[in-house]
Amino acid sequence: MATQPTQNAVPSESPRDLKFNAGKIDEFVTSFVQQYIDRFGKAHYTIEGLKQLVLQQIYNLGWNLRGSFQDGGTVTSAGDLLQDESTNIWYRWDDLETLPKTVPSGSTPASAGGTGVGKWQPVDVADVLRKDLASSSLGKGASLVVLESGDSVQKAINNILAIPQRCTHAANLLADGSSIIIECFGDSTMWGSIPGATTTQDPKNSVAELQTTLNLLFPGKATVRNKALPGTNLESLLNGTDGGPGTFDSRMAASDALVIFSNHCLNDCNSYQSDEHEYKENLYKWVNIVRKYNKIPVIVTPSIISPTDDGKEYQQKRMPAFLQAQRDVAAEMNVDLVDNFYYSYKTSRMYKVTDIAGDGVHLTQASYQAAGRNLAIPLLEPHFLNKPGDLGGLATSYWKDTITNARAIFKVDSRFGSVLSGDSIATPQNIYYPVVLDNPTDDTTIAFGGLQGTGGGYGVFTYSGANGDARFSGIIDFKRSNSQDYDALFIPKICKLGAGLHILGVLSSTGLNGLNFTFGGAQLLPRREVSTGYPDGTGRAQSRLICTGDEIRFSAYFAKDASSQVAFSLKGNLYTDTSNALVINNALGVLTMVAGGVTTSIGTLTQSGFQDCRIILNDDRTISVSVGGFSATSAAMSASLPTCYVSSPGVYSVRKP
């Protein structure tokens, strides 16, 4: 019968308690149970229990994988494991007193000491894996999981968290005078297939226009290669089945280009080739391959297409989902996007779709050029003009000039903040200024700001460096008869621009009667506007300024017997301009116009009444005027009218050219 202990306080010298405790000492030392119960009913660890507790603590710290029984190895601590490769089970050595334990090669758990208590004990490898996956130690955690590509999950996470290079890096290289190489991949619309003759390449294709644009702004610093192949899609490019030299990965490995464009979408819309989900996965792969070789990816959406008779109607209907995939991937992966679809769609409110895509898919030459200029957007720091009133100056912007004579930049009190200036010579000097329009100029126009003064001469508006372009052209008259206006505005005679990037500019030379010429920036103005005059002088602070080229309409009451009536007046935009720059007078029915020191007779009224009036400020320094049935044009003034505002009361409308 087991000895019954007393409940005497500790320490007890009762023989019964001493005998009971002797049994408990034996249980503590030799038992394989982890706990024993003392005479008060409390539980305590045995040696086995303490051993398991230590092992658990070691387990919590993680196991150490030391090799296999088949290859041999040595375990030196309780946390060291060897694997039986025949069963893939991991074992620990249970007899800690005999450590270190050496296992010769060619062993098994049975031959190296056996299994069981005090021998080799199996360990759940899932627990090992869980601990390693939960570990933040180098080489563990997500580093243990490998993707299809062979990279670990940790590397993929690092790539996602890393800030990838974007085109701002390439833009800074160009701005600093370094050279870069660009490669453009895509289908026939990137290659430049001519509508109706798709196997013939338009020499002014999008890639060629990108080269032209960069040559203007960064002469000799950018090399652009056309790698597009007609009839291909993104998957065939990746797999190397597009007719190119190997897989896309191998092409990137061999490429010395920094910036890589992809305009693959139209053929991917073909329902027999892929759906939007597969296409999106291919875009992810494309971006990752480009970045794998430390290059900068740029995704390009296709320009607008229209239904045709060649069975491609479904292609147009599927296209929105593919466009969204392009935009989503660009946003998710922090990739530059050139949204040619957006710009061409906006432009289609001014030009018919067939003027953009000649056969419904392939672009006309002007549209290829527009798409090519847009490719330069992420490589520049252009100003974006979205709505009337928006402006961009020389600050925080890239522009290019070729001024060699008296080049200077002045900080001035104007809406643009500073003015770039030069003096004309026989050799033409240029200023190139990139702007991005969110909308076409069907209801707006672009005004250049600059200095107009007594020493000014003539210049011309240019488009992509060309004078007389059908999209943007006209004369700039920098001369005014008195004082200097650093906030003058100049309006082109022609401004028919689609949405997207444009390289606008100023050209001057002595051959064009140029003297001093300037540029401060560009502002988007409404083409038509109705307003009221500012006889109190507040018109100086308004954006409704009157410039050379404007047509002004108003109605006024003319009294035949009035001895002196100012029916309409314009005043210069400077506070120093105290007198009117243009006045239409009525003196007892005799109508005259006085402007720039020139008096022009308009006609003589036979009765009083309201008359419809029109004034046109011509770019040859003449002014055309009509009042009712009378009309006249002034002689040329010695200088153009300054930038003005309407300084007489009443409602008027302005139409800019």
C-alpha cells in the first residue's frame, strides 16, 4: 500500500513524509512522465519534463538542419536535425548527455542508434517549415518560396516595394546632356503601315516623329530604333514567334537601349488570339522582363479606330477592356503610360475619325506624327494646358533655344514670371517650347507671352521648328510705340491643334525684319468670349485681353447730333498707358477711328440709332473697321497696337483667329 503523507508544514520530519518523498525523488529521476504530484497535490516537472521544456524552447527558437543520414553528419545541440532521405523524415537525437552525436555516411536512423526514447526522435517537418516561414532571419521567410521564374517571393516583394526607374530618369539624363537609346516595339501602327497599302511604311511614322521631336529638343542625344513588326501581338513578342530574333527576354539581354516602348494592343484585341485577362498577364511579364535588365518600360495605348468592312468590328468592341488593362498595369506597376487613345479620341471632336485612321485602323501621316510626338511626353517636363486660362512659363519646364546673340533671361512682373530674350541676326534663331493639350483647339487658341517694346521687331510662330505650318503659324510683332510691356500676349493667325504634345516655338532673323524677340510662356485662351468693358481700369487685371489678330464685335448707339461721342475704346494693358490705344469717335454723325497715331474715316451717319460694329486688328499693323453699312481699313501704323483691354462700357464679343 502506498505511503500516505501528512499535511504538515514544510519542512516536515514525519517518517511518513520522508518515505513518501523518497518515492517522489525516484519518480523525479527515473520516470518518463513529465510531471509528479507532491504531498500537497501540486504538480512539478520531472527530469523528463524539464528536458521536454528545454526542447520546446529550442523548438521555439527554430531547428538547425544539419544534413542527412545518407550523407553523414554531426549533431551538437538539441536543436540539430538530420534527415532520412529515404522517407524525408527529420530526426533529433534524444539523449542530450551523449552529444555531440556523429553519424557516418550511408546510415539510417536504425543503424545510427535506433529510434525511440533516448534515441532518434522524428520531428514534424511542417513545424520546421512553419517556423522558417515565420522567421524574419536572412534567407528564411519569403526567401524560401520560389516562383515559376526561379526568383523567390522575397525578391519579387523587393521588386514591388523598390521604386523602379521611370522616364524621369531618362529625361534628366537628356537634360544633363547625356545620350540615351530608345527601342519601340509594337504592331503595324507602331511600324507605320500606310492605310490601304499596309506593307508599305510611312517614312513619317510614329517612331520617326519621336526621333524628330527629340532631335529638336536634344540634338544628337537620342537614338530611336523602330523594332515594331506588323501583324504581331504581345504574346508573340514575348515568346519570340513574331518573326524577331529570339524571345523578348533574349532581345532585352542583348539590347543597349535604356527606354523600351510597347504599342501592342490592336492585334491582341482579336478574339482568336487572347482575352483581356491573358493580355494583362502578358503586360506584367513584359514589364518584368524590361526591368530585369534595368531598362525603363513605357506602355502605349493605340489610337482610336473605327468600324470597317473587313470584319474587324468586334475588335473595336473588345478594345475598351484591353485599354483598361494597359492603364491598370501602368498604375499598379508604376510604369509610364502614353495614352494615344485618349488624345486621339479627344482630337476626334475636331477631326473626323477617318482623318485620324485612314482605313479605320492604320493612321494617316499627320496622325502618325501626332502619336509619335506623344511618345516624347514622359521624356520631357512639358506644361499641360487643360482649360482656358491655364498657362506655362519657363519655370519648372524644359525648353530649347538656339539663341546665340544677346541671350538673356529677365525676371519680370508678368503672368509668366520671366522672359527669354535675344537679338536677331541673319541666321535664324529658334525657341522650342513643348506643351500638352488636353483638348483640341476648336474652341481655344494659344497665346505666347513676352516683351513688347519700342526696340521690338518681327518673329514668327513655328510648329516643330517649321515656319508656315498649316496647324500653327503667324506673325509676331514685338514692337509697340511707347514704353515696354513684359505681359504682352501674341496670338497665332492659325491654331488648329489636336490633343496631345506639340512643340511650339518662335523664330526670328534679320531676314524676317527681326530685331529684339522674346518668349515668356504659353497660355490657353477661349477662342470666342463675351464680356463687358472696364471703364474703371480693372481690365488690366483680367485675362480678357485684346491682341493683334482679334476680331471684336459690339453694338453701340450713335447719336447724329452728338458733338463728341466715344462709341468704343481700347486701352493698353500697362498702368502707364493713360490714353486710349484705339477710339471710335462720333462727331455730329462723322465717324472716325484713331489708333496708333493714324486717323481713319469710317463714314457719315444720316440718322441716329444702334449700329452693329466690327473691329479686326490685322497682323500687318492695319485695322479694319465696320459700323453699320460703313467699312474702312486704316493705313499701316509704325507699331502694332499693344496688348489691350476694352476700356469703354458695354457688352462686346471677341473671336480669336
